[in-house]
Amino acid sequence: MAETPLLRLYKKFTRWPAGHWLFSRAVCLKAPYFGSVSPRFTLLENGRCEATIPHKRRLQNHIGTVHAIALCNLAELVGGVMTDASLPKGMRWIPKGMTVQYLKRAVGTQRGVATPGIPLVTSDTGYDFPVNVDVFDPAGEKVFNATITMWVSPSR
């Protein structure tokens, strides 16, 4: 499968010093809302995306943990970027729905990992594409899980 433009951009940027930071900023320039959680992409390849968000006061809830919606933003971000970086030519995507599970208190820098639930394929019709996102705390314990349903369709 040919590399997508997004995956080529990631590989180009991450060859440079501060390339992960630069790529993260570029993604947030394209989709500004995600800048609110200060993401840092750490890995992007066909079928996998990883990024972190810091534990900053502005991302905290009333009990001092990373807010549930910040975790949802991380999940949607890595799920969308993984989908975009893995998409077959001639196809497009948009989020359709998300179910989440909060498994334990999210303290410290959180790492989101997105992987596909099924293979991405070229199709003449649209289809649901499930993306699994797990979020881990600094100790490597899973604190959050999401299944994001992406609608994948031909880009006529």
C-alpha cells in the first residue's frame, strides 16, 4: 500500500530535531481544537498512532486528575490521525460515534494508542470502521478505552 500524504509528512518532520513537536503543531493547525490538550505525537505508522497529553492544571477536573473530556479528545485525535495515515487512496473518513470506558483515575502524562478494529479497505460503498483507542498512565496501566466508529466512504 502506498504511503498517505500524512504519513509521508510525519516521516519527513520526524527526521529533524523537534520534528515530533513540529508535526504535532501542524496537526493542531489543521484541526485547531485539538491544540487545547497540547498533544505530542510519538509514533505514526500504517495501522497505529500514539500521542501523549500532559497532566496540566488546565486539563484537570475537580479531583485533580486528567479530565474525562481531555481523554476523549486524545482518543479522537489519535484515532483520526491513525485512520488518515492508513486510508486507502480514493477513500475518506469522518467520525460517526464513540463509546468510552473510564477504567481508573488518570494521573500524569497520558499516552493514547489507536489501532484498527478491522482492516481498512477500498470499497465502492461506505462502511463502519471501528478504531480501538487505549490510554495509559505513566506506569503503563490502562486508564481509559474508547471504540470510535469512523464512517469510511469513497471520496468521489
